[in-house]
Amino acid sequence: KKGGGNKVVIEPHRHEGVFVSKGKDDSLVTKNMVPGESVYGEKRLVAESEDKEEKIEYRVWNPFRSKLGAGIVGGIGAMPIKPG
């Protein structure tokens, strides 16, 4: 369905800069620094900000293609990379 309008709920993960998308399929996401662009052909999600004033785009992280994503899904204790 194009232009679906499914409600996307984004919650912060315990690791800074990482979020969890709650919906039909829960997934790890990060904020897209360049909205509208997909670097690796990954899925993108758009959610409203908390104040509902703007839309924020997130990139879905595939833990089968990312060692860092796999570590987070596997329960890594300390995040070796920080936002910024």
C-alpha cells in the first residue's frame, strides 16, 4: 500500500542514538541524517516528533547486515560508538 498511514511508534533504545520501531514488525532504527535518501537501499520510516510539529525520518537497521546492529540485538552491554 502506497501512502499507507500506518501509525509508527518510535521508542528510544537504552543505547544513545538507537531507537526501536514498534508496529507490525519491531525493528532497530536510527535517525536519517539526510531525509529522503537511502544509503544501502534500506527501508525508511517516517514518524511525527513528540510535539507533532514535524516529521522525523528513520532508517531501519538490518542486524543481518550490520555487526553493530547484531551486537545490539544480541544484548551488547556497552555501545562502542556514540552519536555525533
